[in-house]
Amino acid sequence: MFDKLVEIILNYVEPEEAITPETGIKRGLNLSSFDLVCLSDEIHQEFGVVLGADDFRECDTIGKLVARLEAAA
């Protein structure tokens, strides 16, 4: 699931460093609010999980987001 999520994220950003589970979603990747909405939509299409703004506030790293997706799947 991590690799697929990274693949989706790379549609929105070109990070200077490799994306790891510790990478911050907003601060590490500099995703805008619009990017997060689009990312949320792609995650829903790919994994069938609906994420809201609260999910992105609580899951501030890629690793936490993956854990949330795995728990919901």
C-alpha cells in the first residue's frame, strides 16, 4: 500500500528527497489544500477509503496515513 500511495503522491509533487514513512504530508511534501483534496479523491478511487481534512491533520506523515488506510480497508 505504501508504494501505491507514493505513486499517487508523485502525481502532485516532485520531492527533493525520497518519500519515506516519516515524510510529512503537508510540511515535507508542501502539498496545498487543493492537492490534498485531489489526493483524497485519488485515494478514494484506488483504495475505497474516504479521507477528510481531519484525517490529514491526524495523519501528518505518510506512515500514519498508510496505517489509517490499512485499518479502513
